[in-house]
Amino acid sequence: MLNLATTLGQAVGPSITSAVKTVTGTSTAAFAISIVMAPCAVGFVLSLRKVR
């Protein structure tokens, strides 16, 4: 599950960042979104349960 989340983020992240930069004309919004999403990702990872 963790590998899927990592791979998905690496695959989709650059496309989303590029789209945000194209729409806004600056990378500042993309960095702001990243700052908000990082704690969300930590919360999701910490909520995963151990496999028995």
C-alpha cells in the first residue's frame, strides 16, 4: 500500500504541478499546495494498520 502511494505521487505530482504553474503563471501556488498536502499524506500513512 505504501509503495502504491509513493509511486502514484511520483507519477501524478509533476503533472499537477505543471498544470498549477500553467494556470497561475508561478510556482508559488504549487509550493503552497505541497505544503498543505504533506501533513495530509503523513496523516494517511500513519492511519494505515499493520498487516498480521
